[in-house]
Amino acid sequence: MRIKLISFLLFFSLLVSAQIYKSTQGSVKFISDAPLELIQAQSLKLSGLLKVSDRSFAFSIPMHTFEGFNSDLQRTHFNENYVESSKFPNATFEGKIIEDIDFTMPGTYDIRSKGKFVVHGVEQVRIFKCHMVVQKDLITVSSKFTVLLADHNIKIPSVVSKKITEEIAVEIKTVLVPK
């Protein structure tokens, strides 16, 4: 009986450790707080996967899904002139969680994620600090970081340089559930 119980617990822990979580509710918000204009936009189309066995993840956001600009023209310029969403449709982040997390233990964790961050077709290796809450069959992740436009070859014409900042503040929130 004891061997069966140990075998069952071992099998269950292997099953849980190989589990994949998917993003069901994900948002990305960005803010450009320049001297002459505040621009804010958000997308609720963040999708992603987290494989708990090796702490690997992959997330993607379609650039054309951002809304909330100050005007339709501003949104058009964002898509056509800056991020060129028809040419570079998604921003992605793929990598691993650095810290060793026991996903079977509910709790709150401040972690770091390291991986390939791609915006405007330009890949950067980045480490982002994240806040993670692990619950039974639910993981929430949030993060705040900045993106330098120059790091991704996004050029701002001098005529609008006082309206768009070179450093964009980004906030991400997502809820992950077992796939």
C-alpha cells in the first residue's frame, strides 16, 4: 500500500511538473509621456504559454490590436510609421524564468524572466522583473518595464520629438490556466 501511495504521488508530481499553462486574459499597456503629449494605448490580445517543467514561456501580442490613442490618426501613425505592424505584426517574448519555482506550492513570487524580446523585427536579450501569484490551477503574472525605441530601430521624426518619448513604459498582466 505504501509503495502504491509513493508511486501515485511520484506520478502526480511528474504530471504536474510537465503541465502547460496558457494565457486566457492578457493585456499590454504602453505609455509615452513626452513633454507635449501623453499617449496611452492598450491591447487585450496578449497570448502565451508557460511550461512549468522547465519554466519556459512564449508570449505574443499583435501590434495592430492596440487601442486608446488620442486620435485615429495617431493610431494609424503608430501602425504604419513606427511599429510597421503590417511588416512586423507581433511583438514577442520567449525564454525562461530564472528562479526555481515550485508551481505545486501556492504563493507569491518576485521572479525574473530572461529571453528574446522582439519588437519591430529587432531581437534583444532582456531580463524583466515579474510578479507571479501561483494558485491551484491559476497563475497570474504582471510586469512593468521600459522599451527604448532606438533599441528596436523605431525612429521618431524630429518634428514630433516633443510628442513621443524615446523610452516607452510598458505594463503587462496575464492570467494563465492549465491547457
